[in-house]
Amino acid sequence: MSRCTKEEAQWRQARQELYTHLYESGKQGLNRDAVATTRKYFIPGPVFMPKPYEFEHEDDGVGLICAEIPREAALKCHAMGEELIALLPKRENDDAVGYVNELDLMHITLFHTSHPFDLAPHANTRREADIEQLKQMLSGFSSFQVKPVRVLLASSGAVILLFECLSDEPPAPGTQPSATCVNANQEFSVDHMRRVAKETFEHVPKTAGTRTIVHSTLGRILDPEVSEDAVKRVYEHCETLTKCLTEHPEPFRIRNVWYVEESHNYSPQGKKTVVTLQ
């Protein structure tokens, strides 16, 4: 555990408390009302498809900033999602009960400049300026390593992979020395990105879910009528996968950040701008 400032210590504690809360609440079973609500944002069928956004104003838009999970790690993350959702039986009409996030879209959410439930005013007009601000902001950050630490089934039905950023790693060849970077204490790389984002962008939504969590959503249970036995199978396999991650940790380095002009619910589809960290 790295030496840290008072603010960083608060981030660490808040993250630990949130991870414990997510795990313990997931053990209590599905919130089937929450599952039913999320399902409304998908088109059901043999495979669930995220619905495109429908905005009230032409200038509305969603801006998602997320970290790209590199290919080798993305393959492993996607495989975990497939394993877990495969434990859910199909409905009698052969419709799917769960959804697996697409391999090419595997990411770690960082923050939004415009959130689907908290749209920034004139988001499309300001998009190019936001992208330039993001590039400038990220020029002060070095690449950093993350380690998957737990797979869990949240009460919302989301299958989540939780991460921790690793501390005191030597800089990768060709990168900036960490002491010159905003994220000099790399354990708090994501926290510092979110802190600087609040200072950089005029409208950063105050969404509680992305204040401390470092996660990737692997998939979702989208049928509120799914059996308790099926839910139990998913929960138990999450425990098995978590044990594997604990015994055989597989950290990877975050090098690229995406600005996604997100076009669909719960999916980073849309035009993408890639910013490479130093």
C-alpha cells in the first residue's frame, strides 16, 4: 500500500467500503424491480441489443470517457462474462435472459462529460472543445497498471469486475517518470483523473456510481423472472472466479483512454476518439 495524502486515504477507504457494500448487497439477491427497469433499455430477443438513445433536443448527447482494456485482458474479461451469462437458461420462446458486453467494447468507466441521466447543456456543440480539453488534461498523466480483484453479481443484475490501481510501479519504457505526472501515486490514477476532470470540464455529472469505483461491467441479468437457482449459479461462479483472481493475479497496463460519443444505452457504441497516455 503506497504512502498517500489525506485525500487519497479517503478515496482508498471509500472504495473499500463501496466494494464491500456492493458485495454484501449482491449476496441478498436480485432487486428484480431494478432488473426490470434496466431491461427497458434493451431490445429483447435471442440476443439482447442495447436501444439507441432518444434525445429531446438535437443538441443533446452523451460523452463517455473510459479506459481501454487491452486486447489480451479484454479476451479474458469477455470470457468471464460469457461463462457467467451462459449459466442462465433461455426463456421458453428462446429469448435471452442475460447480456454479455461486446469484446471490442470492453472498458473501465472513468467519467462522463454528459451522462444519459444528467445531460450536459448543448453537449454536441461543445463536443470538439471537450475532446481538446480531454487531450490537454491527459497529457499530465502516465500509463498505469490495474489489477482485477473481484467478480460480483450486483443486486441490480449487473455482473461487475472490480479493479484496484497498482502503486509504485516503475515507468514503462518510453513513458514519463511518474514523479512528473499528476498520477505520481499510481494507486490513485483513476481518482486523480476524476478530480482533474471536475476542474477541467464545465459540466461533469455528479453521478455517485463513478466517484470511487474502478470497474468494468461484464454483462447483465435482464430478466426479472429469472429463477433463484440460476441466480445462485451465477453468484457461486463469481466466487470461483474471484478466488482464481486472488490466487493468480493478472494485472495489465492502461495506455489508452477513449472519448466515446455514446449512441446506445449501457454500451460504448459511437464515434470514438483515442487518447494515448504518456
